Amino acid sequence: MTSDSTILPFRKPGDVEDPLTAILRDGARRLLAQAIEAEAEAFLAAMKGERLADGRDRVVRHGLGPVREIQTGIGPVEVQRVKLRDRGAEAGNERIRFTSALLPPWARRTRSLDALLPILYLRGISMGDFQDALGALLGKDAPNLSPSVVARLRGEWESDFKRWQRRDLSARRYVYIWADGVYLQARMEPQAECMLVLIGATPEGRKELIGFQVGVRESAQSWHELLVDLKARGLTIAPQVATGDGALGFWKAIEEVWPRTCHQRCTVHKTANVLNKMPKVLQPAAKADLREIWTAPDRATAEAAITKFVEKYGLKYDKAVTCLIKDRDALLTFYDYPAEHWEHLRTSNPIESVFATVRHRTVRTKGALSQDTARLMVFKLVTAAAKTWRKLNGENQLPKVIQGITFRDGVEVIETPAQNAA
């Protein structure tokens, strides 16, 4: 019996058919089945030499496991695990076990999706938005990827963080380091606490997160505890240069822990500090004058630009000028190192740029719930960001810096025989 109704039901968003995705899933299912079969056959071939007393093969096929779904980037894919049986175990021998590297016994989703979850969470997807986001990516059901999984992941992040804090640093060396303190406000805490952060450049030119802890930005004691902990875990070779804001308690601490490390003040922080002591109407011109100092091609030109700044603004804005000249030498330390490294050494922006992502995440979720959560968030975000950090320009110059070769205005000083004789 046919219906004469002219009413057609609207298609729900989750019911939209996608033939391409269906074809991809079917192809993925077939390929995965073939790969699992090939893996089992390879294991059986390797076990051909294992025989029972009566000459029969010891390891044989034993059917297939139950059908289950593996969540992938193109949605759920049905798979079956190949089962192998060790007949020799019945005689009291140690059991030979087959475990698929492609399909572990309890796997319910691909490793790429395990990595996707913390990325979504840490990049701003709140717990309440997870189901919508995952449904759009993986289909309306998105099994094995519920928001509760993130809560369990937090425990894994805590374990990762503790292992990272205890890691051995005796084989590590950092040519340059950058230090800064960044404030993050947690909703359950009465005031924002400061994350003290150290990032270092390896002899190969890669940037790495060295250490961080909650402390007081201006406290030498807080920074001293962080540095002493790093040294106790094996980081005994002092870096060549440390870059940071002049207001940090870091400088007193590093004098005690690594007294031979050269100091470089962050020119970005210094620019902001000087401009804060001047009227807003003059700040654009003063900023351009300061930029002439930082971008001068050599130390003599930079010194002349500082003198010009003092003469131009010193009469009326002595506080701004004093702020500049009190760190005069430390602001120009970078001229004693390869010119390729100046861009990196002049500023602590390697830390600032990383924490822009952290701040975005805390704004999106109205702040972390607690300082413990904030600490884990910082750790996961920074370690994730580290994979995309670009290497230092002119990494081939780093071995020369380590060897103590002299650079003047960014150029290697090559001594002639006449100079050596003199």
C-alpha cells in the first residue's frame, strides 16, 4: 500500500550522506584487514621452526576476534583481530604470544586522535563543546572520544610533567638561554601567580624548554631555586649568554649559579620601559630613535645613537634616559656574538610568542580552574609548540661560540701571524 502524502521529512544535519567518506572508510577497512593478515602471516613464517614433538607446527591460526570499531580521522572503521594459538603451551612450555603492532588488544582509536584530544582542549575547545567539535570532525556518534576522556588525559599529563621535571640533564648543553616570568590567573585562586620560564638553544641551534616553575618574577630566590634544581640534575655547563628583562630577579640568581654567563637585556622590554616614562605624543618618535640603537650595524653606531637619544630627551625626560643608560652595556652584549644570532639574542620574544597561545587558551575558557591545571596547560602547550620552533639562524656559528672564538660587531676576529707575534 502506497502513501499519497506529499510531506517530505527534512534531513537532519547528522544524516547527511557523504559517498566519498563511505568509500574511504571501506577502503581503510580493507587495507587494515590486509595489513593485519600480512602481519599474522609474517609471524607464522617466523615461527615455522617451532615444532611439537610429533612434528606439527607449534603456532597455528585460531580464527578471528570479535568485530570492533576503531575510531579514525575518517570516522569509525570495523576491524577484526587475527588470533594465533600456541599449542606447545599445553605441554607446559612458555607461551609464545602474538600481539599486533597495528592493532593492540585494547585500542579503540588511532594514535593521531589521541594526540588530537589534548590539542583541541589546549587550543581552546572547552569540555562542553567537545561533542559538537568531534561530531563535526568524525561523525555524529564519535565513539571513544567523549569529553570525559580529557579528564583522564589530565592524569597522564601530570605523569608526563613529573617525569619531565626529574629528567637527567647531564648530557644537555645550552649556548644561549632566555628567561621571563608570565602571569596567569586561575579562577579558584585569589591572585595571579607567575610562571618562571627558561628556554635554551642547543649547540645544534634548536630551542628547548629547559624548566619552569611557579614563583615570584622579581624574586632572586625563586629564580635561584629553579637554576639550582637544573644544575643539580646535571646542567653544569654555563650558557654563554642569558637574555631577559632587567626587572627580573633572575640576574642576581644567575650571578650566583653561573657567574661567567654574559647578560643581554631584552630590547623589547627596555623599549616599553623607556616609553612608559615619556608623554604619549612623543612615544612614536622615541620608539623610532630606540629602534635605531637596536638595529645599528655595529657597536660604535649603536653607542652614537644612544648618545643622540640622551642629548635629545635628557633635558626634559631624565627618567626615561636613566632607564636606558643604566643597562647600556648589557643592551649591546649581542654585538660580541655572530651577526646571524642578533635577532634571537636581542629579545626574550621566544618566550612571549609561546605564551601568546597560553593566554589565548585561558581567555577562551575564562582561565584555568586552578594553578595546578594552569601549570599542566603551560607544560603541554609549550612542549607542543616546541615541535614547530624554528632553529637559530646561522647554527653553524654555534660551535665557534662554544670554542670561545672572538666576534667583534658580529664578525669573527681572525688573528694574523703578525698579531700573534706581537
